[in-house]
Amino acid sequence: MSALWSFLDKFESYICRILLAAFVTLLFVQIIARQILGFSITWIEELSVILFVWFAYFGASYAARMAAHNRVSFHLNAMPRHIARIIEALGDLFWIGFNAVFIWQSLKFISHLKPFVKAQTLGWEMRHVYLVLPIAFTLMTIRILQVNYLKLVKGIDPRDPDKVEVEQMVELAADDKRPFLREQVQ
């Protein structure tokens, strides 16, 4: 059961990896076809764009899980942590409200698409392509709630992974015996 929760916790990460590998591979094949073989595979470009858009939306959901979305936080850093958490949670309520409206409107939009509205070269119904919108925004909403639960109920403060990585590098450099490395990091 623990493995299942671990997988679900990283679901967007796995989806993003698959989508990234797929569209980069397709673009590489397209470049080889154009430059070496002298022809273009028309459906590759359309599929690559679709996969890239899906990658961006699932990436936004993954960033929400990692608490890595950009925020204006200089004013929060000056406040006591418990007050800053409450203000962040209020901001996240607005974010959830936006997501709810976006999910509703995207479902409405998809339901109005006619079956003959298709991708030009792939022939896929666009309603299937646009399904990424309600799926990703629903996942993002779930992740926002999850992060707030961790912060406000469990007391776990998920931190921006980039900031954590920089802090780890600074600590490693401080422990390092080579003075030139310590000077570069500080």
C-alpha cells in the first residue's frame, strides 16, 4: 500500500518524464527525417505540440505538489512563519477558486466541441486533446490541498526544491577542504 501512495505522490512526475521523452524523441526523428532523409513527417509536429502542451500542464500540477510555483514572498519572509502560512493558505484558496472556474469552463468548452472538430494531421477529436485542461487543473487543485494539509495540519513545510538544492550545495562547499570552492559558493 505504501508503494501505491508513493507512486501516486509522484504521478505527475512520471507523466512528465514520459511526455518529455516522447516529444523530444519525435522532434529528433523529425529533424533526422528533414535533414538527412529530405522529407518531413507531418503528424510528428502536431503530436509534438500536443505532447508539449500536456507536459506543461502536468508540469504545473507537479510544481504545485512540490510547492515550487512562483510567488511573491518577500513580505511573507518578514512575518512569523505561522502567520505567513495562513496568508499563503488564503492565497491558495483564491488559486483553488480560479482552478474550479477553469475546470468548469474547460468542461463546458469540451462538451460544446463537435465530433468533426479534429486535429489536422492526426485526425483526433480535439475534445480528447483538450481533456488535459480539466485533468491537470483538478490534479493541481488536489496538490494544492495536499500541500496545505501538510503545512497546516501535519506541520511539514514543503520547500522549493531549487532553494533546497542551493542550500545543500552551500553546506557541501562549507564542509569541503578546498578553499577556492568555499569562496565561489559564498
